[in-house]
Amino acid sequence: MFKIRAVLFLLVIVCGEAWALNLNEDEFAGLKCGADIPKSLLGKHDSDERVVVLEQRHKDLGLKNLGGTEISDHLFLASWQICGSEYELLVNRKIDRISDVLPFPRHSANSPMFIGACKADGKEIPGTVVAVLNNGAGYNARDGKVANTMLQATVAWKIDEAQKKFAKQSTENLKCPLSGIVTQDGGS
């Protein structure tokens, strides 16, 4: 009986140490360029290390923090450049885990990234949309006089807060205000 208790005790200690080591790994540990990055990040623990430390540790990935947006009390949208591409990570703050990953298309001043509320057929759709807009007219997103100008979305996802996932959003008649452009390449 004593031997069984001793073995169980040692097993608990070893498993506890392995679990603690796993919690101390950051979300980019073990990631490799060329791998399925979204699949590799899903469910990983969101580290609270300083960004500069993470970027330095993962220079091989070309890791760069591109900012983030609070979606709700329990959901955060983090943008990262990994291996030369941009990814949007939905982080469940309740459990500090990555709940979904979206490979985000390239964007530019003519096709800027947007985060916010949009309208479909003139009616506001509930929730947060992440999209690329058509700014072929060359509006300056930083010009407050045109902030309410609506631009057509070319590709879009709605953040499903209940499921903590990205859901593809139809772009038919989907327009979003210039004021929601979040990238520097969206206007100077």
C-alpha cells in the first residue's frame, strides 16, 4: 500500500512539474515557418510576457506585435506578424487561451484593415467586424472630416463572441466607416 501511495505521489509531482512548464511556455514556442500556424496556435496559453521579450525570443519567426483591440470583457483581438504574414488571434481572457486564429489578407492604403461596426443594406449589424475595405478613392483615414464616409468591404469576418470564433461575413452591400481603419497603411 505504501509503494502505491509513493508511486502516485511521484506521478503527481512529475505531472505537476510538466504542467507548470507547459504553462510557462509562450504561445509561439514550437512554431515553425511553413507549418500550419493557425492550427499550431489554437488552444495555446496566451503569455503575459513583455512584447519585446517575445519578439526577441522568436526572431526566427520574424515575430512582430501589430497591436490589439479589446472586443469585450473576456475577448481580446491580437494582431501578430509571423513568418511574413499577418494573423489575428482571438484570446479568451477568461482562461488566457487562444480560441481562434485568422490568417489576415494583405492590406494597403487602397485596401485598409478595419475593425468595428458595419452596415449591411443600410442597417447596422450587431457585433464586431474585421474586414478589408475598398479605399480606391484614396480617402485619408486620419481626416476627421471624412470619418463617417462608408467604404465597401471586400472581405470580412464577424467576431462571434459567444463561440469566440471568426465567422465569415458576406460582403454584399456591407459598408464600414472610414473611422474604423486601424492600420497605418490605411491613411497618413
